[in-house]
Amino acid sequence: MTPMADAQTYSLTSGKYRADIAAVGAGLRVLEYDGAALTETWEAGTKPPLSAGLVLAPWPNRTADGTFTFDGVEHRMEISEPSRNNASHGFVRRVAWTLVQHTDSRVEQSVDIGTHQGWPFSVTLTVVHELSADGLTVTATAKNTGDSAAPYGMGFHTYARVGDVPLDDCTLEFSAGTRLPLDPERNLPVGNSVSTADTEYDFRKPRTLRGVQLDTPFSASLPDADGRANHVLRGPDGAATVLWTDSNFGWVQVFTADPANDQAYPDRGRALAIEPMTCPPDALNSEIDLIVLEPGQTWSGTLGMRYEK
């Protein structure tokens, strides 16, 4: 598992959908419907801006001071976000994954997360991206290949867009009822989850994104009749990009990239990340929704994206 700038991508097509999946970070580099972009993109072989499209594991988001205790043993990981003294986004987003299978509409990649400073656990991760008439489905599977229990969490740093419509001309809707407040200096949780009802964080009905600034973890949105939780970014003509998750992704971090915060998305300015996560920030310490994989145990979760009008 060696860091590299690998230009390898795997092209997928099905009906009007097209996708490109990068080998590095198993990143969703392109998703289009009938030529209209449903995600932000980047040039193949270059570092994805703001971790766009990448898989985050074996923890999403941040771990305070890179330190956590598991089964009574303290672990100290490398600090990968020095400005905030955090370990950020796991180990697999900047390495080339191994190709398992690639067809016209499906690609399966895997990676042994491996042992690292402060991370002595053995977990193998597999991610499948598949296109169909219903859009993109992403299935993630993690297996403990070691001989002791392993903590685990994951996320996807997915950006959504509606063709070329500016973000400020879109609305966002999802049904999460609580959010986890963060310390703005370190982006770490402070206190317990609070209700979003009738606040600036309430997106149960479509709300314009004009001028909205978010970098906020929300608890899972309520599922629709199909059992999926839907997050809907809609343009003024009614066209929408929908990101959905199953119940295994209990959290979502919503982030607005913005030049006003020195975090512009290249060639787009303001952009929206909708990041499904199995657990909130700093879960290795809080243990909130932290997955514990026993030796030989497998976990699986599913999410996807589709065009809607």
C-alpha cells in the first residue's frame, strides 16, 4: 500500500449514466447523467481537491490529538492535520487500491489498510461502484483479517452538484433531526447532539444554499419508504442530484467549500460535500456508533447517487 500519483481510472457506463472511478483512494472522479455532472471532478492523476470523492477509513473525519484508547490500550497515531493537531480521514484516501474486477458498468477495488503508527489492527476493505438504470450504487465491505478485535469507521467524501448550476441557485433537503456541535478551531465535537428543528440547520424542507456555510455532522436522515435516507440537491428547473444511504451510514457531514473561507473548489468556487459516515467525528474516542469487528467478522454498507427530475 504505497502512496502514489496514479492516473489509473476505471470508466463505467449504463444507459445515460457515466462514471470514472480512480485507483487512488477508490475515488469517485466523475458521475454524469446524460452529460450533466452530478459530482465535482478533478484531473486524473492529480490530487483531488479537498479530498473530493475519496474513501475515508478506518475512521472518517478527525481523531483528536491522534490518540485513542481501545480495549484498555492507548494508541498514538501520526498527526495528519497539524494545524488542528488531529489525525484526519484515515489511511486509504491517498494510496492506490488493488483492482479486483472491472466490467462496463462495475468496478471492484480492495485495499489492506495495514498497520501504521498507533494502528496495529488488520482490516481489509473492498468497495464496489456499480452503475445501473437507477444510478450509482456503492457497496463497502470491511473484514477483520487479524486475530484481535478492531475498531472501525468509514466515510465517503462525496461532492454533489446539479450540472453547471451554481450552488447558490440550488436548494438542499434532508430529514436529519439532530446535529453534533463542533469546536470551530479544531472541528471536534463539543457537547451532545442537539435538535435542528426550526434552526438554521433544519433542512427537512428544501432550503436555498445562497450564502449558507456548513461544516456540520448530522445524525442519520429518516428513511423513506424504500428504507433509504435521501439528501436532495435541486436546481431551479427541478433537476436534482440525490445522494442516498442505507441504515449502516448513521451520520452525514455537510460541508460548503467556499473561497470566503480559503477553501474554494477549483473552477467552481462554492461547492457542496455530502459525506456519509458510519460514525461522527472523534468516534475512536467517544465510541459513538463505532464499529467493533471481531476476528473474521465482516461489515457492509451501501450508498448511492442518482439523477431525479
